[in-house]
Amino acid sequence: MSFAKDITQYCDCLPGPGEVVMKDVGIFASGSPVSIDAAFLGMIDYQVFNEAYHVDCMLQVQEARDIGIEGEVKPEIFKIS
């Protein structure tokens, strides 16, 4: 389960996580971190993260799948209001 709320430019585990770049995106749930991350990236414009880290975020999700972490890189997303 992942709560995508008040997302900062850099990891919020850092002493200086940067500015909030996205407010509340939602809550993502799955049995797989690959599916959760892919669903989140599918819901947003993740270019801000690509620019911050100089890495394509989706490439990292695909690589996780390629090394054997189960999940879908294009998961079905169910919106619940």
C-alpha cells in the first residue's frame, strides 16, 4: 500500500526533500511494488522526477520486473471515489 500525498521532488527520507511537487494523488494498493509504482507513474506526469534524478522512472519499474520482482508495468487501475 502506498499513500501518494504531498510528494516532494526528492525522497522525503532526506533531510532536504525539496519542495512539494504534487499534492494528493491517491492511495495505491497491490501485492506488488512494481504494480504500485507503475500505477502511480501512470496517473501522473512523472517528468519532474526524471529531471530531478536524470533517470527515467518507468525504466526503473521495468528493470525491477525484469530482475524477477512480480507485478505489472501496465496494471489495471480501479478508481474508487
